[in-house]
Amino acid sequence: MKKNICALIILLFSSLIFADDIKIKQIFTNGTFSYKTFEEKNEILVIFDKEGTKTKSYSGFEQLKQLKVVEMHNFAFIDDYSFLENLDSVENLYISACTVNDFSFLNTMKGLKTIEFWGYVPEKNQKILEHPIDLSNCKYLETLKFFVANYDKNSQIKFKLPNNNVKVELR
């Protein structure tokens, strides 16, 4: 029994010691970048732009194979959210106080169960809200909460959903 417990403890510590770290590249509007390190087995990722930080993009999220939850807050300078494309393990996506020009990345995230968007679409791009936002590939989608703060026709936003069971809340 003691041998089994010792072997288990050694195995646990070995997995902690040899766990791979993943470097995610954060790219800023001025062309500089920095790296953030995450454990490969990370299931939850919460990122935000602090005041004065101007993030333009990220790269490397696809390395986080066990990612289940992504929360993004206060990103005003990201033009392209394609770094989130094809993250099929992600089940819950929360985007708040972010500016989005194109929602097509959502339809590539096939494992999504929950999408909450509380953000902005620049006036020059608000035409995209006049056409249904395609979420038809999100076969597991259960809940969609959607609000564009600088758009006065939120109740008119349409979605192409995978089924009729998706609970949709527009504000």
C-alpha cells in the first residue's frame, strides 16, 4: 500500500513538473508584442486590455487544446478575431466591452454552448448587423445573449442558428 501511495505521489509531481507551458503572443497596435505563458491544460482563459494597453491581436490560442471557457474584456483595437477560429474545445465564450467588426469567427467555433456578447460594432461596419449572423455550425449552442451597445436596433438583429432550441436574449 505504501509503495502504491509513493508511486502515485511521484506520478503526480512528475506530471506537474513536466507539464508543458504554452506561450501566447499578444500583439499591440504599435507593432510591439509580448508573450503570456499558460499551462497547456488550461481550461479557462480570461484576458483583458488594461487602460493604456492597445492590443491588436493574439496568436497561439490553438495550442490550448483543453480550453473550455474564454472571457475577453475591454478590447477596442482588435480588428480581426480570427485567432479564435476553430477552437472547437471552447464551450463558453464571453466578450464584453470589445469592438468587433466581423462575427464570422463565431461560426468556426463548433463546440460553443454559450455565447455572450456585450460590445460595440463601429458605425461604418454596422451593415453586418442587417444580415443574419451565421452560427449554424455551432451545433451544441444552447444560449445566446447579444447586445451591441452603440446600435439602436438590437431587437432586429437576426441569427442563423443550428436549431430552434437555442435560447436567444437580445437587449
